[in-house]
Amino acid sequence: MKKQGLGTISVQGGYRPGNKEPRQVPIVQSTTFKYDKADDIGALFDLEADGYFYTRLQNPTNDAVAAKICALEGGSAAMLTSSGQAANFFAVFNIAQAGDHIVCSTSIYGGTYNLFAVTLKRMGIDVTFVDPNASEEELSHAFQDNTKAMFGETIANPALSVLDIEKFARVAHAHGVPLIVDNTFPTPINCRPIEWGADIVTHSTTKYMDGHGCAVGGAIIDSGNFDWEAHAEKFPGLTTPDESYHGVTYTKQFGQEGAYITKATAQLMRDLGSIPSPQNAFYLNLGLESLHVRMPRHCENGQKVAEFLKAHPKVSSVTYCGLPDDPYYELGQKYLPNGSCGVVSFELAGGKEAAIRFMEHLKIAAIETHVADARSCVLNPASTTHRQMNEEELKKAGIAPGLVRLSCGLEDTEDLIDDIAQALEAC
């Protein structure tokens, strides 16, 4: 059978029912699983057999949905987490420990910035933030002997800069480390970072993948392409015996394509427990089934709203890579030829005060700490999601004090533009 398209995978990937089995992914709402023989469950604890013994580590519902996301991204293995924040933490902590270092783009979500700049530093993992527009030579200067990973977002939230994935991948691989890319905004429908050289992909599935604001979640996908054994001295957690599992060496027992996710599941989930509930995984799967249909609509609304804002006299600037004069237009055409997302960032001529008045006069888009949803929503990142960043940090991240992040939902385009127009007139 020929390779299936993303639409077919969105609907049917990850779960193939057998004869007389449920057509929909079953919700296995159970914390534990029964075994007749003690040796059978003992083999699971020793990672010598496949199966389930406690939902904190793995659950059939969660695994089916993770398999669908893995297929969409073109990876070798995947896992779900309780949130996108947990996914990014696990993705890094799975290969970095106290005394290590990572390199990260400055253009990232505020919560991820705090995770790396504050919490990871408290755990002894240092980070160097780099301008994503820097040359390869400049990026290389940020690496150290103890660097274990490079991180960026395909489309930065909320700066909407487009990551040059191939450039970042070349630099990361030249230093013997994997590139981790958060692909939340475009989703695999509009960009598959693995095809451009990324090694690990993460998602906040709370956003477009769920698409309906009902289930917080995250995902990590391993490409299976990074050769951990070739850089064994950098990644001892994968290439040397894990005494907490009777000396198993993940790369030897599970191979290049399975070592990373197996370790994250068996070790990090065991100890930190950021697992989603099977019910949330079920909701996520319902969202995934329409992802390939919803994303083009989000992009259509985003493009038309961006064009309207660009022509409005009260708007001083608009950031959206679908606009021909956007600084990321060329990268957008390269990595996102079918569209980017429905999120548009812009500034009003009246600054922050005008932005606040504009948001308060909207009748369709709601002010909320959310983005990438079926319903349009709006936020001022500098005073909310990126509030902990100082003025200089906000500037480096491409976030002005009066920046408005408008997430265009699935409503009629004309209604969205009419609502924006009346709110602009009101302010």
C-alpha cells in the first residue's frame, strides 16, 4: 500500500481495530492492569516485555494517540505528556543533567523561556539564548563542550518569527547534539521539522491539535535519526547502563529509533509522572481527526485578517509570514508553503493603551490565556504570558509592550474582520 496522506493518518492513524473491536479508540480509564503470573509483570518492570502495568508510565489510549502524532510527524517513536510545558521539559531533561548546557533561540514562548532560563538553571542546566537570525558561525559560538541540545520553535509564539530549521540543524549536528523543535503552531499539517533535519519534535497539543480548548496536553516525537552511540560520551543516560532498571542500556536494547522515548517513558514518567489522563488523550484524538481540515481554515482567516490589518491606518505594524513584505516571508514559503497558522501579531499606532482598548471592544474574539483554538481569542503577551521577562528580554524575543496576539478561529472571515474593524474604530 502506498504511503498514506496526512488526512488519512489524522483520521485513522495510531489505532486499527480488529474484528469485533471498538471502532473508536477505547478510553482505558484504569490506573493499573491485572496479571495472572508475577513473573509476567516482573518482566515489564525490567523492560524485558511489552505491555502495561501502571498508567503513570503507559496506557493503551495514550499510546494509540501518541502513535497517530508520531505518524503525522514522520517519527520513529512518540509519547504524550500532561502539557506542552512538560513535553519541552522532558525533551531536554531526558538528555541533559546538572552541569550540562543547552542553546536556545530567543524567539520562544514565555513559559518555555522561564522553564529554561529559571527552572533548568536551578537544576544546574545552563542555557545560552541566541538570535535565530544569527549566522551559522555566530550560532556556533554559543556552543560549549557540555552542550547537549539546541532548541527552537518552528513559528515563535508570539513573535511569529520562522525558524530556519535547516540552519539550526546543521549547527547542532556539527557540534554532535540533536535539534529539538517545538512545532505547535504549524502542526505537522503545515510543517514536518524532521524532514528538514530536526531530531526531536515537541507539541503543546492543547493548541491546534486539540483545537477546542478542552484538554491540556503535550507530545514528544523522536525522529529516530540521531545517532546517540556516535556521541556516546555526550549522552551517558542513553548509552551506559541504567542501574535503576538493572543495568539496561537503552541504545543497545531499544536501538537508535526507540532508545530516547523509551528512556523518557520508563525513567522520567516513572519519577516525575507528567502523564495525561486517558480521557484527555481521547479528547485530543477527536481533535486530531479534523486537524487536516481545520488548519487550512485557520490559515485562510489568518491571512485575510493580516491583510486587513496591514491596510488599516490605526495599525502601525503586522507580523505574519504570509505577507510578502514580512521579514520571514521567504522562510515561510520554504518551510510553510501551504500556510503557517491562524495567529497574527500586530501593534497599534496608539501603543499599549490603544491595544488594551482594542481588545476590550472585541465581541467575537475573547481575551484569554489561550491560542490556536476553534474560537478566536486575543492577548497582550507583554503583560500576560511574557510578563516575567524584562524590557531587554522582551525586545530580544521580538515582543513590543503593545503587541497584540490575535488567534483567528474558525468563524466566518467577514465576521472576524467586521469585529476587528469596529474595535479599531472604538479605540
